[in-house]
Amino acid sequence: MARYSKSSGKDVESAVKRRNEGKLKRGKGGKGGTVKSRKQAIAIGLSEARAKGKKVPAKRKTAKKKTAKKKTASRKKKQ
């Protein structure tokens, strides 16, 4: 079974084309300047496909930092 639909691949393709033409913009409302990275262009294309409701896997979730919990636990031990 395919992870991505064919039409989502076309959305990515169009985003990469816009990047090559210098028309793909970063940030909310495209106010952050032009995209220079190929990977960023692909990510923008995937998010646009996701917004249209096409078959694209969900975004990867980042791991939460556990450093804050460790510091508080070590402080309690010292007292």
C-alpha cells in the first residue's frame, strides 16, 4: 500500500518548480523570503498536500526534553 497519493507527489513537484523559479516563499503568508533549500521546498509541498486533504503521512512529532524533570529531581535529593 502506498504511503503517498500520486496527486500529493504532484503538489511536491509544483513546490519544487516554484522554488527553482524563485517564487516559493517561507513563513506565514510567504513573508519570510524565498526558499533556498530543496528539502524545505519538499516539506512545503507535503504540507500543502496535507492541507488539501490528500494522502500524506502525518508530520513527525518531536521528542519532549526531559532535562527539566531531571534537574528538579536532583535538587530534591540534595536537600
